[in-house]
Amino acid sequence: MNTSTSSPVLAVNLLDRTPADARQAVADWTRQRGLPAYRVNQIVRRLWRAPVASWSDATELPLALRAELEAAFPIPRLAVEVEQRSADGTRKYLWRLADAEAVESVLIPSGSRRTLCISSQAGCALRCAFCATGRMGFRRNLSAFEIAGQVRELVLRNPDDLPTNIVFMGMGEPLLNWPAVDAALTVLNAEDGFGIGARHITVSTVGILPGLAAFARRPEQFRLAISLHATTPEQRLALMPIEKKYDLEAVLAAAAAFRRRVTFEYVMIAGQNDRDADADRLAKLARRVGALVNILPLHPGGAPDLAPTSGERIRAFAARLRNQGIEATVRRSRGLDIDAACGQLRTRTEKAERAERMERGRRSS
Ligand code: SF4
């Protein structure tokens, strides 16, 4: 019996690793093949710094080496399913993943800044009342490659679109997917990765305490935003069921213990959290934690049963915070002519697909 058949070489997804791990894997691989050491830099550069859609595009490498790389380290992709462009320059992408799940990213240009809002999970288990993703429920965690891949795909389409800022405010709760988010943060920030400054990368969380503790241990200057949205436990519970598990008081204590400045995110919802008394309580909480407040208008269409606070009321609310010495910014609603609130595009695309399937079924019956 012939037992000499060689075992198949397993393909490795380098994009799912941190740049240092990927470099190590490439260095081992090139050494085994007796390739010169400079090939390592050439190969690693093509992962994130000057990404290629496939190794065949890395024309500085010999043809035979490109073919070997294709077999050993195939480059997985996210497929762009929808790209929407708003009149205000905001762009929204729906990415189709290998298992047919879909996630969204939003690119928001503003002067010389290009902020990309990225997703960390397909769907979300937390069911915040004002969020289209929450109503979808949880589908699965994204891998590190699928998170940082949202940046990679953008750069592949146009290198000038490399974001200057990243916010983890797309689909999902990043701190419920910490191992992948941890690795993706390294890819986004590392020199061998996308080289985006840590101060320009913000993780936004409802306050998952174990994840917050892990995030706080990272030595880089990554930013933390807490999705607060309410100033009393009762009010928060009505908007965010996570209050049952990680209550307001515990989240505030964790935010106060964070070594760097924290931002409170506060979505304004008519009649729910936009009164003067809410502003006064919010000012107190922000002072206690030393937090900035970022006020967000509720995106119309994000939650059909809730109404956005009027612009006038938002301005008065922000002024009341500032009069109490709190630094408060009001984020402009962007992409109102596209489905820019997180989860809306995927929901709408799925509805359209369902309608199309039903129509096809009706026609063929
Ligand atoms: S707001 Fe964030 S945490 Fe809440 S349901 Fe939506 S995606 Fe999940």
C-alpha cells in the first residue's frame, strides 16, 4: 500500500491575523522555500499597506511565486452588494460575506477627514429600541478579517478612500466580539497594517463590562464611546435591555475608571430623553466621568415607533449642557437620502429580496 501521499497544504488566511503574526507566517514560509528575506516585506506590504485583490496583481513578484502564494495564502474578499451615495457625500456599503451574511459600513467625508463607521457583528443581540440592527437579531460574530476587511475593500476600490478615522458604530456590539475586535484594532493601527492613529479609532459600546476591562488594558490611545442614551436606570431599561445585565451605575463606574477621555453617545428621541431634566442629569453624569457628550439626532426610519427630537430642541438641550460646563457636540444627520442608519440597508435589501422571491414563486405557480 502506498503511504507516501503528501498531506495537503492547508491554506492560511493571513488577513485574519495581526500584521506581526502574518509577518511571522510569511517569514517561515519564505525561509522553507529558500527565498530571499526581502520577499517578506514585499508580501506583507500587499496585505494591508498596498493591498491587492489577488496575488496575481502583485506584479513585482515572480509569476511562479504569485501562484504559490495564491495556494498557500489565498486572499478572501468581501463582495460589495450595494453602494449608495448621498447628496451630502456620505457613502454606504452593504458587504456580502462568504456565508451570505451581510454587513454595512458608512463612509462619512468631512473636510479632510474620512470617517468610516464599521460593523463588528452580523446583526446584534441587544435589541436597543432605536436601532434597526437590533430588530434583526444576532446572526454571528465577524472575524478580524471581515472587520478590517471593510477598510481593505474600500482601499482596493480607491486608495484615496483610506479612512482617516474609524468608529465601531456600525452593526453589532464590538465588545461582545472582543477577540476579533482586538485583532482588528491591531490591523487598523499597526504600521504594517493600515497605520491609522489610535486616537482616530473609536470603539463604541453599550458598556459590556468584561470587554471594557479588556479594551482598557490595551496600551494604545484608542478612544472609547459609551452609548448612554438615558440618564436613569428606568429610562435606560426602556431603550436598552442590556441595562438588566450591565446597569447604568456599573457602566458609569467603568467609564470613570478608563484612563482616557470618554465620550457619551446620546441619541435624542422625542418625549423620551430630551427634556431639561434629562439634560441636567446628563450634565451631572458627564461631569462625574469627565466625559464629552455627542448628541445624535435619531435617524428617521431607524425605529418606526420612535420620533426624532426637533432640531430646535436638540440645540436647546446642547446649550443647556454647555451652560453647565459640559463639552457637547451635535452630530449632523448624514446620508438622510440613503439608508444611513445602521441596519437599514441590510433590512431593506432583504425585504426587496424576499419580495422578489415571492414574486418569482407567484409567477411560476
Ligand atoms: S444600537 Fe448597537 S448595541 Fe444596540 S441593538 Fe443596535 S447595534 Fe446592537
